Amino acid sequence: MVTLSGAHTIGISHYSSFSSSLSDRLNPSTSNMDPTLMSSLREQCKSDTGNDNTVVQDINTPNKVDNKYYKNVLSHEVLFDSDAALMTADDTSAAVRANAKDNGVWEEKFKAAMVRMGAIEVKTNVNGEIRRKCGVVNS
């Protein structure tokens, strides 16, 4: 999962995905996010119309699939709780540091992990469901 989390090196996120009642990454008293990034995100996410603005997930190389995401994790420049949590256990933090060290090694691990994930069968019975919205169980 640490390797697959590297997919956060590209793409955008809605403000509500990292700052809501469940996860408030922009609260300085509960978040370890870099203060400069936090301030920038607050500005980018302001909306006079109530829109759920979007921001890039990787502030350093937003349009490139690379291992910079892991360097962002190390410097507390990530959006999601799940990204920050990678540094809370010895095994996952070691994997983050290894992936940050060598882009070529990470790329090979990422390719292999994506292929393995693609081989997982889609759940279609009572043991699971394909959600219409990721954060909500179908009704």
C-alpha cells in the first residue's frame, strides 16, 4: 500500500477530501502539515460561492508521475491523513524513505503493484459492492 500511495503524485483533490468533519488537515492544532502549505491551501480553497475547490495533490511535480510524493510525505507536504499516517509506523516510514531515495526503484515497484492490483477480482456479491461514491455505502 505504501507503494500504491505513490499514485498521489499526480492528480487533484477536492478541498472536502482533506478538510472536513472527519479529517481536518488544515487545523494547525491537530495536523502536522507544513505551515506554508497549510496557508497556501487555505487560500486556494476559499470559495465565496460554496464551491468545493480543487488543488493539486503533489505541490512539487503535479503533472509528473515520480517519487517526489514520498519526499513530500517526509517534509509533511501531503494532503491526506492516509499520506501523513505512513510516517507513524517503523515499517511504513522505512518504505517511504526507500521510495524517496530512488525514483527508478519506486517506478518498478509501482508498476508491479499496479499489475497485481489489476488482477484482483471485482466484488459483485454479498461480500462487497462497487460504490457509486467512494465515501458512502450504497443504499
